[in-house]
Amino acid sequence: MARPPASFRFLSSLGHGVNDLYFFVLPLVLPLLLREFALSYRLAGLVLASYLGIVSLVSYFFGRTSDRFSPWILVGGGFLLASAGFLGAGWSPALGGVVAFLAAAAVGAGTFHPVIYALIDRLTPERPGRALGSFEFWGGLAILAMYLAGGYLSRWLGWRGVLAAVGVPGLGMGTLFLLQVPIAPSRERREPSALPSGPPGRPGALVFFLASCALRFLSVTAVINFMPTYLSMGRRLPPSLAAYVSGFLFVGGAAVVLWGRVADRAPPLAVLLLASGTIAPLILVFSLDLPLWAVLPVLFLFGAFQSGCGPAQNLVLSALGARFGRGAVFGLLLAIIAFIGALSPALFGLLADRLGLAATMRLFALPALAGWLVLIAFRRTAWSLSLRR
């Protein structure tokens, strides 16, 4: 028997806040790792790429597994493994040990998103956009808190203390998820009448849509992961101040709550087109030599619009993948996102060594623009006709 929706929303939102720390703590401490181990931008990018690459490999597996196995056990065990990995990374004296423990943490971190997205889709048949918006909001709030606290903690505890601190909350979250009453996935499915039918079930449409998402994330992941480094080394801000300034992106991300409600009332595909169309211009503006006071609103808007893509994207994906299994489809999305995310920091670091940080930042506006154009083409096809709510 499923737990009440309110209890599930609370637990999933709290878990999202903790899990998102695992994805954004590495960019926060990356400038300190660069200095302590004398890493090049290329090697720094490879550290991020290795972490996200492992997340990519496990995401589809765990998403598909959640269609047949208790999601509570998968998520709870993932939290415990991720926490152990970050605690170990914080205590490890050598770079090799840090990387090995981060690899273990990546396996645990990769369980949460594909499993929870599928559960939200099953358990919230009414106003799913609002549920997704609230879910994304708490993740952004946790990241903002981490950037604010991390800038302070990094000065006193160093990057090791920050990694160890991030590992602690997952111990509690893992225990909470393991204590939940198991949900039988086959019984937690939305009624067929609540799902769009027709052309979105075509595999070709799914591939086409995922391509647009992958291009967008190629830009967004690289920019977010290198943002503290860009501000610290490209704009010469102290690492703690760079962390605070980067936090403005996640302040803007609070708008995801409003975007979720908009996606319940307007066609999700139209909402996604509007939000994703601003990303490339904002990355380009951010790369300019702006005064600090002008950087803050640009980061705020970037956070607001990139977060707005989430609820609409997941509603469209739910329609496209209705016949393939929710866990499998969301696992596939997270695997692609993590795989692209693994490539983009490595590519960003490689190009930054040759072109410089500012030029590379401008160059990475292009994939987001290409993804938006693919989405426009997708909207013009017959595949998208039944996605209008």
C-alpha cells in the first residue's frame, strides 16, 4: 500500500535536497582541489567527468530496476553508499583515494533521480507539474544553502571538511527511506485515461526529444560545474566569494515552483520552448567582462529559466514514454543527462586550457542554442500534437 501523497511529497522533496548536494559539491570545492593538487583544467574536468560518468552508467539500471523492485530500498541504500563515499573522500589523504571514494559516492547518488521521478509520475496523477515544481524547488534550496555554507566552511575546514559534511545528511535520509512501507511498482501506476496516447509512444519521438535535452544539458552542466572556478580564476574573486556569487543561480532556481504550476495550465512543450530559449543568450552575457553587480541578475535569470525547463521537460517525457515503463524512461533520461554531463566538464576543461575560460564559456552557449532549435523542429512534427494538455 502506498503512503499518503503528502508524506511522499515531503520525503521525496527532503531527499532531493540532500541528493542534489552530491551533484554540486564538487564544483564548489574544485578551485581548492586545483590548487592543492596542482591540477590543470583538463584534469579537473576529468575528475568531474569520471564522477558523472559513473552516475550515467548506473542511472538507467536503477531506473529500470525500480519498475520491478522496491524503490525505497534502492533509494535508501543509495543514500547510505553516497554518504560513505563522501565521508571517505573527505578523510582520504591522497588524490587517488579521493577519486576512488567519489566513484563509490557516484554509484549511490545515481539511484535517486530516476527512481523518484518515476514515483512522482505514478503517485501524483493530479497537477503533476505542481508536484515536480515543488520537488525541484527543495533541491535548489539545498544547493543554495550549500553554496552559502560552503563558502564559509571552505575557509575554516577546507575542501575535505566540506566533502565530509555533505556526507552526513545522507545517513539519516537513507535510514528514513529504508523504514518506509515498500511500494509494489506494478500497483502504483496512473490510470490509462490520465496518460496521453497516440504518437508520443513512438521510439523515434523519444530519441528526438532526448537529443534536444542532451544538447541543452551539454551547456548547462559545464557552465554550472565551472562557474565557481570561472569566477575565482577568471574573474579573480576569492573562492569563498565565488561560492556566494554562484549561489545567485540557485536563488533564481526558486522560480521552479511557479514554472511547475504554469506547466499544469499551459502546453508543457510551449513552456519548455520558452524557458530553454533564454539559456544560450544568458550564457553569452555571463561570459562578458561585466561588473560584479551586473553578474548577479544574470545568474539569477539563468537559474530561473534553466530550472523552469525541469517540470515541463518531465511532463513531456512522461507522455513520450508512457508505454515503455516510467522507471526505464526516466532512468534513460538521467543516464543521458549524466553521460553528457560527464563529457561536458572534461571538454570544457580541455578547451579552457587552450582558449581560456571566457572564450570557452562563450563557446558553450552553442549547444544550448542547438538544443532549442531541435526542440522547435520537434514541435513542428506530428509527434508533438498530442502533447498539448
